[in-house]
Amino acid sequence: MAKTVALDDVTLFSKRLRPRRRPDRLVKVRGLPIPEEWKSSKTIQSWHVLQLGTYFILIEEEYGVRPPYGFVVFGNGARERVANTQELRGRVLKIASEIREARRRVEKEIRVSPQAWQCRVCGSRSKCRQSRA
Ligand code: SF4
């Protein structure tokens, strides 16, 4: 029998990978934390698997143990077991790296060359480092 250790009240966070996630339920089975994600849909979707894959990595970082599997629990009570495979781990780490890279690009300042009058009437002028006004 699985013992509930968290019910939507534990936030998992990785300093290294950045994501912050809260599984719907965390149970303990033979000493291992097993995440559950509850969905209203009737079938498992690829992003459900990725969500569990993210929990696996965060649980490993937080508790120092690797959950061997997790569950997607559907509205009708059916459960789909998702294995914590190397392939899934690799996919999640690749996506996390792509997101971090995209964030870095977004944060990078874009060089602009406006006319001085455009800066004079611009609402962002007080915070802008490229203002010509
Ligand atoms: S003040 Fe900055 S944001 Fe506004 S127009 Fe000038 S360069 Fe662009």
C-alpha cells in the first residue's frame, strides 16, 4: 500500500536545471517517492510523460533517490504507469537545456537605432539604456 507523503503541497526545484514543479501527489512505495499526476483526460499524452520525466529528475535532485516509475491518473480513476527510462531522462534534459538557451536569447538586449524623437515620446525612456533623447 502506497503512503501519501505530499498532496499538491510540495514544490520541487532544481537550482541546476531551474524548473520548479509541484506533483499532484507523491506517495512512498518501499521507501521510494513515486509521483502521480492527475489528469482529466482519458488517454495519456506525450506531455504527461514529459511532466513525469521532469518530476523524476527533480525528485532525484531533492531526495537523492531515483524513482523507477510514476503514474498518470485519469479522471475515471484509471492509472497509466510511466517508466523512468534513460531515454525519457535524456528527452527532458534536452528540452530543459533548449528552454534555458531560449531564455538567455530573450534576455539578451536587441540593438536598436531609433530616431531621437521616437525616444522622446517613448514610455520606456526612463529605463532604456539605448535612449537617444
Ligand atoms: S527610449 Fe529606448 S525603447 Fe524607447 S524608442 Fe528609444 S531606444 Fe527604443
